[in-house]
Amino acid sequence: MNREQLIKRVLQKIGDEAIERLKVTITTPINGKPLNASSRLKNTMSSKVLGETVEIYMAKYALAVEKGLAPKPNRKPSKAFVSDIQDWMKFKGISPENGKTSLQSARAIAQSIYNKGTIKRLGYNGAKFIDRAVNNAMNQFDSDLLQAFTIDLQKELDKIK
């Protein structure tokens, strides 16, 4: 197996492991509560080897879960955001209270997120699930990468002899 094939194989392993760790991390409870409601985010996760890098793909809102959302007081949530909140309410089994409709409740939740930020139990700082998962995967495969470069170095040294 040549250097490029070995590097590609190692990078694919890193990507596969990173995706698996992301999926486990996003479903692992934090302070007794899971981060996922519908598994939509988890189901969008994938990786691809491009040259000598690994690209990780997932839904756009993953960064909001990762980093949290800072408060945006005095701003009105978009219709799309309110719709996403309605979907979340359905998956979580949250029913409107006090005679309110699902739309009214979703608007209230969306406005609260805009006023206060997200994920209160994490101090509005986000879940950091990407950092934790990818760093763990990188640590595991450091030795595989070292092996790939050691083989390449040995071949270069053999040429000098």
C-alpha cells in the first residue's frame, strides 16, 4: 500500500470515527437531559475525504447547538425558526397550555430563545459536542497517522542508502 492510499485509509477511519463519536455525543445526556429531540441533526452527519483532509457535514443549526445562541433582544424570530420550534415541540411531546395554539407557544419559545439565548443548563454556552467528539477521534488516530508518515520517511531514507 502506497503512502497516499494509507493516508486516505487513515483519514477515512478518522472521518468515520468522528461521525460515530458525534452521534454518540449528541445523544449522551448532559445534566440528565439529552441534546437531541428528533435525531434530525444526528441523521445529517457525514464525512468525506478530500485530498489530505476530512470534511465533516451536518445540518446548519449544529453550530447553534455546539456554541449556543447569544441573546438577541428586541429582535423578532423568523417564521422558519418558529416552524422549527413547532417541530421540536411535536418531537418532545410538548402541548400548548392555557388555551394557546401550537403556533402561539412556538412563537413564545422562539422569542424566549431570542431574549435569553439557548440551553440554559449549559450556561448558554452551547454543548461543545463537536469539539469533544472530534478531539477524541483525533487523539485515537494520531498513532495511525504517525505510522503513515513513518513508512514514507523510511522509503525516503532507503533511497539515500
